[in-house]
Amino acid sequence: MTTADAILTAPDLHDRAHRPASAGATESAESNVAPARTVWGLDPQQLHNRYWAAHGVQVVAQGEPSEIVGHAELYLLTDPGTFALFQLGPLMEALNWIKPQVLFVRLHDARDRGYRENAVLDAADRFVKFQRLYDASSRLTRVAVTPDREIAKLWQSAPDPLSGWRRLRRFIRKHDRATRSTEGAIYDRNRAREVSHFVQDLVQIWKRPDSTVLRAKRFGEAVWQDPKSKIESGAKFIGAIWVGAGRTVEAKSTVIGPAVIWDDPSARPPIEAIEWLTIEPTTPPPPQPDRAARDGIIGRAAKRFFDIVFSIVALACTFWLYPFIMLAIWLEDGGPFFFFHRRETLGGREFPCIKFRSMRKDAEKLKDLLRKQNQADGPQFFIENDPRLTRVGRVLRRYNLDELPQFINVLIGDMSVVGPRPSPHHENQYCPPWREARLSVRPGITGLWQVKRTRRAGNDFQEWIKYDIEYVEHRSFLLDMQIIFQTFAEIFGKISRS
């Protein structure tokens, strides 16, 4: 099976019954807690603690009764309802040079918050549609970092977070404390959707979970499995995947990450103690590779500035072609000259994607009649010699001239020069992780999939997913320049072969 039906994702497998871990579930009290779901025997809160332990940091949540170990290099003081991921590196300068007893950290989370879906009903309470509500608000919270075990105990024993902050400020002199601000990721551990986002981010950034989870065994470059799990020969993985105990990934199935295949509850393994003395701490990476630099205000503004300048230059250099293309379209098939199709952009907002019309006027009607000849293995419709194309359209498609008006979309802000292929709503529903990745950025006139796809039978949709996710995870100005260069090379190569 290589169709979309064979592609498995984290929500498809085991996310549906998720409930966040109890606020009282700590590393020391793990044996008395029955979390809703685990991987390698650990629930999301314990995974959060293990991640920080891998860097020599013990998480100490206010009000949670757990042993504060003496072998941790630092203690991360948090409130009991929050998971936090951020770069510790930029804060180490203050810890090493100022040497405060406690470093207060203002943690700012400006990431896109995704969306929630509400069911819309009519007056008779009949289902009409799902409505996506996107949350673009930023968040700000406080955490603290200290090398002092007694300060960690002071924080832990406070009756509530507000009292804990007041205690720290009251008992620690001003010259023994410092304050810094940094970007990071904040998650409400009492909301299932937030916990799911946390786990997905953790799977991507934690490259060596075996540093504090001895059960985690490497299967592939980004795949980790439990010794009591089974991965059959022929199973395919795209992205980072964690496979829990008692689970089987069948042959010919495709799992798309970031994903966690949670433990089978009947095969849940016992929890292993953290071996603090054997941990070799390293500086934690940001919540996603180069995320702060990539998704910060300056990075987004720089990409948008480049898009505006590039689209203005492109329109100025190609506008003289418009009358000739329009005349050719009119002579063969009359008007209209342009084709507008509803596509989705950043955050799921729809926009009219503009192209020169390259198909017959009745192309959409003919599509249903030709559907059996579809050669694409996913939601796309592709025929090698599509009979709906006009003679002018074949030339426009061959040299990508039909896409020239999309620079107007770039100038308006609906698209970018480089990004995932712009797709309509129904195509984006095939794979939730893929959909969320591609809708986190503007679609592009060209992209990684466009320059790397092979068009091999049965693999096109999988390549589409792979290269879209790869671009979103690793996008940078240099990568954009490489894709633009490859695009021009392909176009000029077609011209030279003509």
C-alpha cells in the first residue's frame, strides 16, 4: 500500500484518547500514578523532566512532592501547570559571570498557536461544517534557574506559584539575583491539545532520548523504539518517530512524523530511575532547529522584504510577455485569460491563486470523467498527457509561464517566492502533521518538492509530504537561494533542449 490510506500519523494512531497527566505526577511519585498514555513507560510530564535531566537540569515544580537530587547541575523552577522548552545557552553567560543565586527568566512564546475546530450546526442542530479558529496570541510566563538546592526546596514548598515568587524575592538579596528575557515554547499541560503540541515538538528537538531513557533504542536516523516493540521490514518512516512498548509497525505502512506511537497500556513497561551520575549534560537546543532565528520578527520581515523586492523585479522583467500570452490564449480558446483557484495560505486562510489559463474552459467538468486515469497516488490529479490542456497551455506549462501572475500573489502577501506548493483545502486534509507544517508558512511559487520530486509511480505523494516537511523544518535564506537557483536551472535547461 502506497496510497494516502496507508499513511499513519500520531493523531491517527493513539492521540484520540489523550488526557494530560495529573498535576501531582512527578518522577519520584511515578509508581502511584496511572497516566493516560505513555511511551517507554513515561507520560508527557515525565518526558519533559527527562529531557531537561539530559542537560543536567532537574525540573522542580511548585507544590509537587519529589526528591530534589544533589547531582543536578541546575534546577529549573516552574509552576505545576506548565511545560517549557527554551535555549539554556544564552542564559549561561549570566549564570557563569554574574553568578546569581537565582536567575529569573521571562519566557516569551510568539509561535503560531495552531487552531481548534468547532462544529457548526444549523437551527435544527444538524451538522453543517467544521470551523477552524486560529489562535495567533503570544504568551509570556516566568521560570527561574538556580544552582542552589536549598532555593529549589524553598520554591517547591510554597503553597502556590505567587507565594513562591514572593518567597524568592523576599529571601534572596537583590545583588544575588538577576533577570533575563528569552524566546521559547510554553505549553499548558492541563490542555490535551497543548500537551500534544509539546510532545510533537519534543520528538523533533530531542535527538538522543537514550541519554536518560535507557529503553529508547535507535532504529533509524530519527526513529527510536522500545525493545518490546516490533517494526516489520518494509515499514517506512518520514520524520522523527518514537515507537512505544507492545506496538507493531506493519510492513508497507508509512508513519509520518513528528509522531509518537504510544505504549500499549497492557504492555506498559516499568519506569526506570534517572542515572544522574552518568549524564553528560549539553546545552539544550531551541524548541525547533534554529526556530528563534528563523521564525523571529526579524527573520519573517527579511523574508517578506525579499519576496516584495523579488516579485517587483520579476513582474517588471516579465510584464512585456503578458500581452503575447493573452493574445495566444484568446486566439486558441477565447477568454478568460486568467484562472483563479481557491488555495490555502498561512494559518489556513484562503486566497485566489492567479495563473494564466492553460486548460479548456470545461476542464473542471472533464476532471470527473478522467479521474480513473489519474496517475498521482495522493490528493493531486495528474495525467502525463492531460487532454484538458490547450496547445498554448502545454507551452505555458512546459516553461512555467502560466505561473508568472503568481508574483502578484507574492506582492499582495498571499504567497512567497519559495515555500510549499499552494494547495486547496481538500488536498490539505489528507495528513494532519503535513497540513499543519505547510500552513505554518506561506506557499511558494517554487519549492523543495518542485525541484526534487521524481514522479516515480506510487511515490509522488510521499515525496510531496517528505519535501514539504523538510523545507519547513530547515528553511533558511540559503536554502531559498538554492531552490531558486535550481528552478532557474531547470527552466533554462528546458529552453536549451527545445
